[in-house]
Amino acid sequence: MSGTLRDRTPGTRDRTAGGSRSGVIGAGRGFARLLIVTGVAGLLASFVITLDKFELLRDPDFVPSCNLSPVLSCADVMRSGQASVFGFPNPLIGLVAYAVVVAIGFGLLAGAGYRRWFWAGLNLGTLLGAGFCMWLMSQALYGIGALCLWCCLAWAATIAMFWYTTVHNLRHGVIRAPRALVSGVQEFHWVVPLTWYGVVVLLIATRFQAYWESLL
């Protein structure tokens, strides 16, 4: 398995194995750093979108810096109803959720361990986040007809966050699965996110094919 996914920190007592005396599961530096990086990326995207949303509310003629073309138009996305599904701007959720992930990552980097219910909750949270991001992507492509680059960053970060949390939980038995499946996931952990990103890029390319062709 790739070194980035090893959940044992060299030079420390292994607290990651299921059934450990402490009853907690830790993680190695690679996974901890992944949570920090993806959390910071999502937090940055949420912060910028929130600021731009406030500017749009104050000045309807405000043009966000990420408005680059008719397709890459953050303003169109921010003005849509899908941008406030729960009655308030969606990035406010991200400001909280991604900050929590960053805190968990730093905790793991410092040697913290969490109980199985905590890891299951993190997996569920990242699953809901990834599902919400994919719904927003479908709305951006086929409802709004425009993309927000900061939103795309948040989507990419959430996909990686969800998948590698799942890999971690499979490895430590938080998610029960046949040993052969767990071994395969650990060995070829890169297949799912690479395929996922490829499908997203393909959907974007085909949805706006006419626009891309007009640039050639």
C-alpha cells in the first residue's frame, strides 16, 4: 500500500489496530495531512464564495474575480436558488464542516486517536458532503448552466476526503468488508478517486462542448 495511506506513525506505539487496549483508532501522518489539505482547500473555497456572496447582496452589479467566461461564471451560480438550498448560502455549511475536518487532521497529526463511532460519523459526514457536492454539480451543469471554480475546488476536496476516510475505515474494520476487498482497496486506492474525477471532467466537457469548440 502507498506510504501516504499508512496509518502508523513511525516511532510511536500502534494505537490503530482494532481491539487495542485504549479502544481508539489513530492514523498516520499521510492521512492526517490529507484531511488538513482537503479541509483547508474546502475552507478556502467556502470563505471566498461567502465573501463574494455578501458583495453580491450589497451590490447586484458586483462581478466576482472568478467570472472568467459565460461558462465559468461564479455570479450566475451564486445568484441561483440552488446556492441557498437551506435558506442560507451553502458555503456557510462549508465554513463549519471543513474547519472541523482540519481540526481532526491536526489532532491526528499530533497523535490523537478516535473511537469507532467517531470514525463512522466522519465517514457518514463526508459521504453526505460528497453527495451534496455531486447534486450541486448536476445542478450547475444541467440547471444553472455555469460553473464556479471555487465550487469545483470544494467538490474535488470533498471527494478525496470521503474516499480516503472510507479507505481508512475499511482498513481498521470500522466498515466491515471481505478481506480480499479491503486488500484490493488498499492496493489500488487511487482507482476510485481518479475515475471519479475523470467522470466529472468528462461530464463538464460534454455539457459545454459547443462552448469549448467555439474557443478553438
